[in-house]
Amino acid sequence: MFIPVMLAAVTVIGLGDRTVQAAPSDQAAYAALLSEKAIEAYATNNDACPGATVTSVAGIPFDDASFPPSLAAKYNVTPLIHERVKVSGCGRDSIQNLTVLRTADQKLLMIASLPGLSRSGLILQRDAFVTALTVANLPSPCGDKTLAPELAKWGEVSITSPPDAKGAWTELWPLRLCGQDRSLSVTFTPTPDIGGTAFSVSKAWK
């Protein structure tokens, strides 16, 4: 769930020499939208920070593994670029990741994935989320409360084991659920024989 933030509180980023194919005729509007969505994503896991600044880190092209053509066809969208930006303010820095899609009617969608330096991206994270929250909720730190997305606060994802000879890697997904540490270790393993990537989730909290 995104928290609305007024653009007046956002420092609009510059994209440098990088021209974004999403909106080649209006780079300023694209940068303003990217800034707004990055601040919204930041606010879902942190206290609001008026005056936060947004800095472009990288624009990462898609490949078929990160956004399969079959999925793009199913939802009638065109994957454009994966944006990685840094939100800074109130004594904190946070890396935010946004998947940029173009709809059939030429509108832009910017969908946030987990913060930090994950290799997994939006689609793999979506696939792993149910398992991740199930592991994190056993035993439940929320008592009788129904588990809801707003009860989960995600920290900066980091890679704890880089890709091995088979391409498998492991990430730490920091998570606080109802105020308690429920951080997770998530391993992703490419499965070329059947396509896609398998994953496993285990507890990383003490």
C-alpha cells in the first residue's frame, strides 16, 4: 500500500546523459514521476521524511528472465527498464527499486519491489513472497491480528552469497513483522532444464 506524498516535498532527480525510452520526448516529467514513486515506496517501510532527496543510481535493462514475455503478453504491458534510485534524508539512505512498464494505452506504471541491492527483481520476489511471509509468521509475532502487508516493514536487501558455478545465490531479506525481527534468508537457483528459477526460504532471525 502506497502512502501519498506531495511532489512539492520531492527533489526531482536528473537522469544525466541517460535517455529513457519510456518517455524520450519528456524526460523531465519521467524524472518527476520516478522521484514521486521512489518517495512513496520509501514511505511504506520508513517514517515519512519531508525534503528527502532522490538520486538516480542505475537504469537496468530487462531480459526474458527478469520479465518473461509470456507475462508481459498476459497483462498487455511492455517492460521498459528497472530503475534503481537512492532516497536520502533524515539521516538515512535507502535504495529503492522500481519496475517501469508501459500499458497498451501508453501510460507508465512504476511498481516498487524490495529496497536494497537484490538480484531477484519484481517477478521473482512476487513468486517468493507468499512463502517468505508464511515462514516469517511461524510462530506469529502479531498475535490474533490478521497478517496484512502494512504490518510488514522491509529493510535493505543484501546479497549474502554471490552466484556460484550454477548461478545460485542467496539474499538476506530484512523484515520486521509487528515490530519483531523476522528477517529471512532466500536462495534462488536457476532451473534451465524446466525454465525459471527455484527458491527456498529459511529464517535468519535469532
